Amino acid sequence: MKLLIAFSLLIVLIVFQEQISWFSLSIPASPGYYQDGDFVVGGLFSLRVTAGDTRSKFGFKDTISMPDIVYADLTKHYQHMLALVFAIEKINKDPDILFNMSLGFYVFNVDFIEMKAMESSMALLSGQSPAVPNYSCRPEKTKKLVAVIGGISTGISTQISRVLSLYNVPQISYAPFDQSLGTGVQLQSPYQFPVHTTALYQGIIQLLLYFTWVWVGLVVPDDVRGELFLRDITEEMNNHGLCVAFAEKVPEFPARDTINRKLFMERFILTRVIVAFGDTYSLLRFVYNIYCNTPFGNIWITTSDWDITTFPFQQNVGYTYFGGGLSFSVHTDEILEFKDFLRSVQPRKYPQDIFLQDVWSILFECPYLDKDWIRELSQCEQNGNLSTRPLYLWDMNTSPSSYKVHFAVYAIAEALHEELSLTVEGDSLRKGGPRALLPWKLHPFLQKYQLGRSSNEQNVMNNEVSATKLDIFNYQSLQSGTEAQVKVGEFVFESHSVQHFSLNDKIIMWGEHHNKTPFSVCSQSCPLGFRKSPVEGKPFCCFDCLPCPDGEIANETDMDQCIKCPEDQYPNKQRNWCLPKITAFLSHEDTLGAVLVSVAISLSVFSAMILGLFICYRDTPIVRANNRNLSYLLLVSLMLCFFCSLIFIGQPRTVTCVLRQTIFGVVFSIAISAILAKTFIVVVAFKAIKPGSTLQTWMVTRFSNAIVCCGSIIQVCICAVWLGTYPPFPDVDMQSEFGQIILWCNEGSTLAFYCVLGYLGFLASLSLLIAFLARRLPDTFNEAKTITFSMLVFCSVWISFVPTYLSSKGKTMVAVEILAILASSAGLLGCIFLPKCFVILLRSGGLPRKKFSI
């Protein structure tokens, strides 16, 4: 097995040597900063953004090198290097950690160029710069190398790992955690500082929900990490009812800008809140586009990997673009005495530190030389203090990357301590002097700490950490005129069911363009009484607001569906609340009810007066004509018709519902039957009977009674069947009238009700037909004409009643039936009896008796 591993390593070395054969001794390497020690820790940092290695224009083996084109000086990144120096100084002051041995460092600035990272890694292994692949030119340096810290991005870390993994040198990357890092061809993947990405997603979601920002833009680098973030955060947003307005993928700087400026402006003007995921370098192209297209007023939500306070293209304008932004940072404790150390840093304290000299000349604005774009350090302040520099150039607070570097140095020191503890027995190490330590022996000890490799190796950092705490910072401009990142809240994530989100929104400042919390929605919130209606072709956060339909309400804003009110309630005018319905029926207290009662009683009294008049003049010819008993019966039935309309008025009850239609049907059938009998008497008297015949008396007394009895009994039978099968009953109607519960009598069997009306119509039609035929018969007292006219009025009323009744609702329907009863009864009363009353009262008892008098 060992032979197989050795053979595999040899093959990889041969392949790698072929890949890097273009390196030669004449290639100028980036200068480094070296401090000797018994053990040396390598450091690869990125302090600038340049156009790339200019040797590529001439060929890798050419010795001509053009000056780097510097796009941005990231002076804050120098704090990462100082964190390494500070940690090593602290470790060297404690003799118990390394058993009185010292720790040194060898650091390089690789900018953000992968080729420089690989070249500097080889310089660490060969001991000199320029590097000589596969050779140890200065053993006193290379044998002391125990581990390397770097780089700041996935691409840089990958290239470093390609070199260091061949020699099994431990590498600790302080780049944002990337699952894809270490899954390539290298033998050993670097250790990383992973972040609980689920906690970050949930923290962002909780922040968006807190401010009800539902229309959010996403900005990610155009790489694997960006794709994973875009996929996961989009899913989480959809699960919580949030919408992605757009997703902007940013190419790595200095890639060619292919942005559609019009679309870019539209997106960032219409979308107020932007979630940006990435680091300072990967989003540099995006920052440049922001600077060129000047969209102001956005609220930025990001992580500490992207320092929004740094605006490299123009100094002191970062707050104008990103002021009020909110950033998430993994909670870390402040490094003790680190701020005091930063205050003490000056060029004269570290004269060998070439990086400090460059950074110092930028921080304190040293003047340029006359001919070259090189700052002259001797012409600016030498005794300055880093704490006086503005936030866009320097930050005295420990950055997350600096904390990682500091932690990595101590992890390496602790691993060395554990390894040395196995070889030290008493003072034997001091007597024998320090011995070279093989770097690969530190792996078992590094794996004990909160460091891990790619997820496929099952040893990722923080596997046993139960909770992740994220601090929330707000980019503010203070009253003193300085800028600062102020902590405004925190988010603690234990699980999807156990989360703690706290935010002090009173101290949040929203930048230069907002005086209060901004809104970020696709559509304005639907007010009470309205529901959301999706807009075709747009996300669910875009909608129209439609009023709730009749009978429904929306008592909350942004409701998807309106709520139907209970049957005993109705919506108010705003349709945001259900009110209890009032019961309504045709009562005696109503104006309409009182009028109908008055009319019915008046007509009944009038019928009684006519009946009394007829009784007083019962012996007169006009009263005796056409059977006075039928006249009495007709007047009584009409009086009952007027009275039966009173049953329809008042609150419906079981008794009244049963009686109103049956009494109406029977009484009206008696009245129409009496009129029919009168009509038959006229016809029979003139057509079938000779004057003085003995058959006349029998005809009057028997035939008329038979007609009335038969006509009434048939109607009684119809009503009996109706009441025996499906009788009327009290019911409620909650839908017909808005805001009212109508109490009414349900007819039970609609067929039976219309059979009653149909039978009355049959009797009336028969009477009309016979009376019409007998209208021209001679006789002074011939009632055929008056009966014809009365039947025309009766039929007209009830024919118009049917459609009106069917189209009416509530108590109006009852009033229509009462009016039909009163109108038809009054028509019969007026057409048949008023002419007779006129004759009786104005002609002194009537005309002289004829031979034909009944």
C-alpha cells in the first residue's frame, strides 16, 4: 500500500513538473517579507487589484516585465497580514507554547492573480525568490516551513493547494467557505473556515420579513458559489412568500464589461432592496458598474466578505452609494490587545516590512515622485496612527478575515506544541537543539481544532457547533462626521424551528436617500376590502387589487381570497367587516303595511255598507234581480277577501302561513263561483226558460247553489291536498335583500300554490266567457255587461300579478300579493255593485218591476 501511494505521488510530481516547466530562474518573483524563526509559517495575502501578470504579453520565459496596472489598493487587507504578525509575536512571548522556540513567517502579496499565488507558493518551498521548482535552494528556510495560510479567494486557494499538496504541507485558507475547494486533482485539500450557510440564508430571510421587503434583487458572482447561493436563497424566499425581482451575475474583475446599461439602470431603480453575496474582489466589477451608472437609493444586504465601506474607484463616496447597508458577519470575540498593536504600527517599527511602506504611503497620502507613479514615503508623516484613518481606508475593528488568520496561526502553534510534546522528554530538546519538523505530521493535530476540509472528507469545521450566531451591522455616518459599521442586531440559528432574531431598528440609518424605512414591493399592498389578483407572466408578488364580491369581506391587507360572511351577517360598505343582519317582514308599523291595512279595512267597511244597503232595499227589483242571495253571498265573500289580506301583514308564523293562502283561495273561489252562478242564471233565464214556467223557481234555487258549492268544494279539495302534502311554513331569506334577513312564508309546494291560482283563473275565465256571450241579452237588470267588465279587471290584475310576483323579493313580494287581492276584489265590488247602488240611491228604490224578476 505504501509503495502504491509513493508511486502515485511520483506520477503527480512528474505531471506537475511538466505543467510548471515554463518557470525559470530568471523569472522575477513578487518580493516577500521574511522573519526568521525555528519554525516558519507562510502567508499569501492579496493587497491590490491589478490587471494581471504582464509577462503573459511576452511569454512566460521572457525576462521583460511591465509595471503592474493597479486598479485598486485594498489597504484594509493589510490588517490580515498584521493579524499574522501580531499572533506570532504573542506566541513567541510565551515560552510554554513552543518550548522556548520561536515562530517566524514568510509572507507574500499575490494580489488576486492565480499565477502569482502559484509562484509565491513555490518560492516558499524553494526558499528563495525567484522560485526554483522541485529544488530547495535555501534549506535553512525550506526546512523550517511548517504550514501556509492563504489565500483570500477560492481561485487563489486552489492554485496554492496545487503546489503545497504535492509536498503535503498544511494549508489553511481564510477564503469564504467553498465546498468545491479541494475536490480537484490536488492530493491534499486545504483547511477552511466554513460558515453555516443555512444560518445565513435564514438570517437574510428573517431580515426581509421583518421589514416586509418582498421584492428583492440578487447579485452574485458568476461562479459555483454564486450559483449555489442563487439556488438556495431563491428556494428559501419562495417558501416564505418573497420574490426575486432579478438575479445579476457579476463576472470576475477585470473581465470585459458586457452589461446592458439600460437594463441595469431599470433593475436597480425599480428594485429598492438588493441582496449581494460575494467578496470584495468578486463584486469589484459590479461596484464599478454602480459607479459608472450611478443608481442611488438602494438598500444593500450583504455579508462581511464584501466590505461595502471600501469604494476603490473614488475615495470618500462609498457612503453615497452603499450608506445604510446591512451586513451579516459571523460573531467573533475581539482579539485582545490587537487594537493597541495596530495603533503602535509604524514604518520605523517594521523597517523590513515592504508592504507596510506601500500601505502607509497610501493611507497618509504621500506625494508621488515627479516622473514615476511611485509614492515617496519620506515625504509624508512617519509617526502617524492608523486609528486616525477614515473608514474607507482603514478599520480598527478586527475583520472576519483577520480573525481567521489569527486563529489559524494559533491553530498551527497548538499543532506544533502537540507534535513537539511527543518528542520532548525533559530538557532533551534544549540540549539537542531544534530539529526539522515534517509539515505533514501536523495534520492529525490540525484536524482536532475547528478547522476542516471539503465536505466530501467528512471533517468540516463546526460539525459539533450547536448554534450559529450572526451579527448584523449597519453602515452609518456618525454625527462626528466619521463613518462606522454599527451593530444593530443579531441572529442566532440552532435549527429551522429554533431561531432568535433581534433588531434595534430605531438606531438604523438608511443612508443619504431615505429618512425612514424604505419599501420594496412589486405592487402596493391591497387595502382592506380588496383581494389580490395575480398578474399573468409575473411573479406572485406582482398583483392587482380587486374589490371583494357581494357578500364577502377582506379584513386583512394583501388577502389572496375574500372571506364570505355568515348567512346571518352582511358586509359593510368598505367590505372589511361583517355586520349582523336585521330581520325584516311586512309589519303593521311599516308605512306600506299601515297603508295596506287601512285600504283593506276601508274596502271591507265599504263592502259592509253596500251589504247593508242591499238588505235595506232587498224588496226592490234591482236587488231581487239575478238572485239577491247570490248578491249577499258575493258581498260577504268580497268583504272576507279584503279581510284575508290582513293575514299577510305581520311576522310570519306557522298558523298565519297555513291560513293566508288557503283562506285566500277558498274565499276567492266562493266569490268567483257566485259570479259564475249569476252569469249562468242570466243565460239560462233568457235562453232556456220561458216566462211563467214552473222550471224557473227550481233553476234559481238549485242550479245557482250547485254552481257555488261545486266551485268552492273543488278549491277546498285542492287546498286540503296542499296542506296534507307540503303545507306552507315560516322561512328566512338571507340573500334577497342586502343586510336583511327576510322572514317570509315559504309556499311549500309551488305547484299547489299555482294550482290554486290556476283554478281561480279558470273560474274567472269561464265567467268572463259566458258573461261576454250574454252581454247583448235584453233586460233592464241584465248583469252580463257589469260582470264582463268586472271579470276583465279581475283577469288583468291577476295576469299582471304573476310576473310581478315572481320578480319581487322579500316583503315586496307579499305587498304585491296583497295589492292583487285588494285590486281584484275592489274591481269586482266596484264594477258589479256600484251601478246598483247608484240606481238604489238616486232612483227611489229602483225601476218598475218587469215580468222577469227574481
